[in-house]
Amino acid sequence: MSQDLSLAQNHAFQLACTLMVPVTLFAVDGHFGVLPSDELDDADVDVIHEFDPHEIRPAR
């Protein structure tokens, strides 16, 4: 868990690209966490963003 949103976003993006699976960035009690989306299992968390490596477009 991290208290820094930008750090959590970076880790979520890198994890999605490394594992090549969608990952979810979520918040719980002021902390941010990252899990593969299929492992979240309807937990009581606030979803911030889902990173899907298959929807990433190349930079222009």
C-alpha cells in the first residue's frame, strides 16, 4: 500500500505491462493499492482506475 497516488499509478501501469493483464488501482482508508483485476473479488474498495495493457496506444 502507498500513500502517494502518482507512485501507485506508476506501479499499476508497470504491473499491467509486465503481467499483460488488467490491474486495478484502488483506495482503502487513504492508502492506494494495486491488484490484478480478476483478484479484486468485489472487495469494499474505491476503484480509482483500471489499467488494461491491451488498450494502451502508442505515443504519437
